[in-house]
Amino acid sequence: DILRAYAALGYDNPQLFWLAHSVAIWKNNSTGEMLIALGTEPKDFSKGTNRKSARTELYNVIDEIVKGASDYKNAYSMEWYIHDYLCRNTIYDPKLGQSGESPFDHDVTGLLLHGVCVCESYAKCTQLLINAVTETYDLGDLEVRYVVGMAYGFNGKSYVRRGGHAWNQIRIDGQWYNLDATWNDVELKYQHVYGDYIYDFFNVTDNPFTKEHHRSEERRVGKEC
């Protein structure tokens, strides 16, 4: 239950960009108390001054994005604006898993401050920005969730597992949809120019989306779409 609560804290609060993915838990045998130690990722954020500086820069960027959304009057156009902003201003880290990989790939600072990230940052930024605009503008029934699971790809015969992945689900006018901004940002996959993107994974229902995206059952996140 502690681990599930910690995971939910991270899923629902992308603004806590410095939280580590894991948490240390142990029991004090003399008192019976459960002790919890939270870590930071990347190591740069272990210093409070670094966290403060990054937080200030991050919220300045968010404020500018929210101000730029003033011309978009409904939930759908606001989601469209945020999706396009994210895809237009970043690229999936081509050095992932190699020397030179960005240490900020997995949190919101990767995309919003450095312009290089992976799926986790795309999805967390989508969540962060939609939450920000709904606090500023009257958009009716607009809600966003951060979703984790497995990505699958078609090998010509069947769908095979590719690895862990993160995306979003969006509720507009009472209906849930799937949104994968990472897979819509096509520069790396198709060697397009920086800033190109598509809408193949924008507000898609479970059929056919779940052929390539399997929500995590263990963590119990996500809605039927």
C-alpha cells in the first residue's frame, strides 16, 4: 500500500519533478514504526538550490504557455494547443541508453526546459499543462490522467512487446480518449525535420489503441475508452 501510494503521488503530481522513481522503506524493530526515505532524480536535484532554480524556470515557462492559450476557448482546442506545443518544441532523446543521454529525460524539465526527453516526460508535461490551463480557463469537463503500461509493435505477423511506455487519457464532455504525444512526435521514427508531428494517436478509443498500448493492471491506472 505504501508503494502504491508513492506511485500515485508521482502519477498525480508531475510538478514534483525531483522525486525518484523508487522509495526506501524499512521497519524500526524497537518502535514498530515504518520509516520511509524519499530520493531525488537526477542527482542534480538533491540540492535544494538546484530544485528551487529549476522550479522557478519551469513555472515561468508554464506561465507563458498558459498565457498563449487565451485564444483557445474550449477543451478540445486547448488539448490540441498543448499537444502541438509539446511536439513542436522537443525531440525524443536519440541518445537514450547511450553515453550522452540527458539526465532529465524522465521528468517535466526534460521537455519544458531542455527540449529533449522520453515518453514519461511527454506524458507528464501533457498532464501538467492541461491541469494548469483548467485552473485558469473555464473549459468545462476536461480531465487528464497519466498512464503507464507496455508498448507493443507489429512485426508483420503479430503484436510483440517493445517495452515500458507512458501516455495519457483525456476526458472531454464525459468521454475518455487515449493520447500518446510521444508517438505523434515523429522526427526520430521517420527522420523528419525537427518539429514535425502527426495525430495518429490523438484522442483515440481503445480499439485500436490497445493493440499497441497495454495499461498496467498492477498499478490500476487508466480508464476504459
